[in-house]
Amino acid sequence: MKLSLLKIIRRLQAMQLDQSGAKEQRRTFSAYGIPVCEVVYRPATHDFTFIRYSPQEEFQFDLLDLVAIEVYDTLYAFEHSF
């Protein structure tokens, strides 16, 4: 898998460490150039929203590790569906 769990964790940590003052940080995760899911981080509440595009689902997390696992599982399932 091209996007390893460690790379996903680093992208999510960058969202937490951002000092721009933005109300939220968004990252889209893709496989084969196709957007598969998105994560939104809200610094004010320190929570993550995980959005899966197909099937359309949305989950709230307060731990980075759980979001990273969900992103990894979603990308893995998408890449192995072909």
C-alpha cells in the first residue's frame, strides 16, 4: 500500500500542529487519484470528523490513532476492491 499508516499519522499530526488559526483543517485521502475519504480537524474542540465518500458515512473521533486506522482501513478496502 502506497500510503502507509505512518504517513497517514504524520498528515493528521500536521493538522493538529498547524498554527494558522484556521477554525478547521481538512485533508483528503486518495487512492489511484480518486478521493476516497476526508478528515476534518477542529482545533477548538480537538476532535476529528472522518468522512467516507462511498458509502457515505461520517464518524467523530477524539483520538488521532483511531482516525488514522479508519483512513488506513478505508484506503486498503478501496485499493483491494479491484
